[in-house]
Amino acid sequence: MVASDASRSSCLNCGGALAGPYCSACGQKVAPLAPTLGYFLHELTHEFLHVDGKIFRSVRLLLTKPGFLTREILLGRRASYVSPIRLYLVFSIIALTVGALGVVDTSGVRITYTPDPGEVMTPEIEARMAETSRAVDEALTIWIPRAMFVLVPLFAALVMLFRRSSNRTYPQHLYFAMHVHAFWLLANAVNTLLDNVPLQYVGPIGGGITTLLSIAYFVIAFHRVYETSVWGTIWRTALIGSIYVVLLVVTVLGIMAPFIFGFAEAAS
């Protein structure tokens, strides 16, 4: 016979001793076997507000205080915030969803072909140009988010290389990289949406603003997390950013190469 909820002294999951409302061994929370509707609604409200409260708080701090969440984690204060991995995945899904909606071409790639002297630009070549452009856009939409799972660790390695004296472990640099990339992913999603606004100059101006904000965010976050001087922050972030841009360009070209070569062979 199972003990009543009030008199229960051991965990129903592992048999361990209870420590208040939780098991001291496996951590399972004590709950009635036959919950009432009131208990269910209480638990539903608590879980919803608790989880969403952490998300809203973490997102607000991520956007308004560059480097703050990383510093909190490095100081061991984790319970009040969403983990860097979850934040990165949330913003990665947002960016991927915005790109997958197809509101705009995600890369803006346009394949062009210059005919040889005397050669005529046929409708077949023009159709192949349009099709290749669409294929490249689709490939970038699919593969860039996947490539980021390699690029983000490389970014963390670059930060570690330029801050060897910080005595941080690689995972700690990876937390910083995930927070920075989470902001960058959101900025990219906003930029994609602005590109779809049917007003002249909104897209280019929005792109310029989000680019500047992304650079400023990285610089400020780096300065706060690694406590470098202003000059030390500037030259380190400039070098890290330049190397990382090269890695991004190489990645994009690697994704585009099969389509470009395929088009060149078909057009020749």
C-alpha cells in the first residue's frame, strides 16, 4: 500500500530519502499520485511563469547589457538565467525561421554570366542563372546554420588565443561566443525583415545599423568580460573579427562553389 502524500518519507522514483519537497538522491519533486485540478493549474502556472520569466530576463539582459550574462555564468550565478546553449539555439531557430519563410532571398546572391564576343544571351542561359541563384540561396539558408556549429567553436578558439592570459578554460570562452552569436543571429533576423520592407533605403540603412550594432556589441562585451583596456579591446576584437570574417567568407564560398562550377560548365 502506497503511503499518503502527507506521510510519504521516501521517493517513489528511486526510494531515496526526501529533503523537503524533493528527493535528496534523484531530485524528483514530491507530487500527489492523484492530483486535483487546482494542483494541476498551480503547477502549470508556476512552470509557465518560471521558465518564461527566466527566458524574458535572459533575453532582456543579453540585448541591453553586452557581456553581463557571460560574467554572471563565470561567477557561478546560473540559476536565474537561461543557459548560453539554450539562448543560442533559441536565436538560431528564430534566424532560421525568418530565412525559411522566404520573405526575401536570404543571401541576395545573383549569378551573372558575361557572354563571349559574338555570343548571344539565350533564354536558356537566363533561366539557368535564375535557377542557380535560387539554388544558392536555398543552400545558404540550409547550410549556414549548420556551419555555425563549427564556426562558433572556432570563434571561441580565436578569443581564447587572443586572451590566453585570462586563465579561462575553453568552455568559458565558448559561453562568451554563444552569447555574442545569439545577439548576432537576432540582428541578422531583424536585418532580413527590414530588407522586406517595401520602402526605399530601409533595407540598406537597416543593414548598416545592425552591422554597427553587432560590431559595437562584440567590442563592449569583450571589454566587460575580459576586462581589457580600451586599446587592448579594440586591437584584439579587430583582429578576431577580421579573421572570423575571412572564415565566414570561405564558408560561404565553399557552399556556393558547386553551384557556380555547375553553372559555368553548363554555360560553356
